Amino acid sequence: MSIGLVLEGGGMRGWYTAGVLTALTENGIDVPCVYGISAGASNALTYISKQITRDFVRTMIQYSADERYISVNNLQKTGSLFGFDFIFGELFHSLLPFDYETFFNSPVQLKVGATDLATGQAVFFDKSQLDEDMTAVRASCSLPFLSNVVSYRGHELLDGGCSMPIPIERSIFDGNERNVVVLTRDISYRKGPQPEFPRSVLRVKYEDYPLFVDTMMNRPETYNNELDVCRRQENAGKAFVIRPSSPIVISRYEKNLKKLNQLYEMGIRDCEAALEHLHQFLDQ
């Protein structure tokens, strides 16, 4: 029976996911196909390359406080709050080199989700469609208003979380009958009914993409509906959900290293606490 690993995004909340994936790696758990959105897609890279160790991630967290990683200065200079040229350039190639060979030779598949601005729908790229600069992952992490539109393989793209923040339904559509889902919100969380941006503001910025504007306006409902799918699948024994054991109170752009490390450690602890039941789920 096929199994998917579904990774929610959430900006800096993604360090929680990194903790979960570290614990999975330490316990030899390889899920055959990974679905990653935004920070979830970024974490999926080092999970598949087997680099998501405690030392590696803690060093990555140290770099996340670097101005080149995330800063208003980046936004002013390049149009993107996150320094993607630094993250997928110097950091990825020199400071903490990514193991491309292990990643591409791994039997674990990857589906990276981004939002197509023309259709307002999610589009997914697999490993064979990724370039050395991981442009699809960059697109998946590119937040509206805080990032430039990414052109890739005939698509104009932004954050995958706009259209499909928790890609469990894509995994089910692809034939995965069971899924391990890693969320970055605790069990009590529901997104409020108000969109993040007014339609009038979205129309000014993305006037050429009316379907994307509609997607952004429907984002709260989309997110809560995907939470409901996770809950139904979990209750039916078809999903194993690992979620923060307490509410995450950091911002999407958090730079406090103590808070980020605590979040990472929570991910490790929560996954370790669930291992017995997770093994039972995987062995069914």
C-alpha cells in the first residue's frame, strides 16, 4: 500500500517540520513520496538527501538570523524578503553544501507545490523537473507581496500555500492510500474568516491574475477545509498527523534564534513521542 508524506509550509514555523523530519531520519523512517509546500518543500530537500541531522539544522537556524537570509534590506534590494539567491546560492553550494547526488539518486520521490498565477491553482513539480537552483522550491516559498513572481517551465508562480497549503488531497489523488502529515499549527488552530489582504489591494498588485486574486480571497476557507480533510483521514485511520503539541506563537518571519531552536526541539520531541504509534500505522 502506497504512503505519502505531506509537509505543510508556514515560513519559520517550518523549523518544527525540520525537527519532525530529523526524528524520522534518526529512526530510519523513509516515506516513499514527499509532498512539500513552501518551507515544507525546502525541508523535504534535506530529508531526501539525508542531511537533516541535528548539527546541520542547528547550523541552518544560525544562518536564518543572517541579513542575507531574511531582511527588509533584501526586500528593498531584490523585491523578496527572503534572500533566495543567498539561500539557494552561497548557502546551498558553499556554506552548507547540498548533497545533490544523494538527493537525485534516492528512491524517495518529491512533489513540490507552487501556485500558478494564471489559473490560481496548485501545480506540482517532481524531482526530474528540478534544476540545480531548485527554482520550483524557490517558487513554492515565494510569498505574495514579499517576493517576486518566479517564472519556471511556462508558469508564473508564487507560494504553494496560497492554493494548497496542506497537499494531502494531491497525495490521495496520486494514489497514496495512507499519509503521514506534518502540520505547523496545533490541533486547536483554525484560520480566521478574513483574507490576509483586501481584494482591492490584491487587484492592484496582481491585476493581470484575477483567478489568483480569487484564490487569495478564498484562502481561509481552503486552509480550514484541508484541516478538515486531515481530521477525517486521521479518524478513518488513513492519515497519521504530527502537529505541534502546543501553539506556535512565532511569526512567519521570526529571527529569534532561541525561539527557532525551541521550535525545532519541539518537532523532535513530538515525533519521538509518536514513534510507537507511527510504526504501527506504517506497518499496517
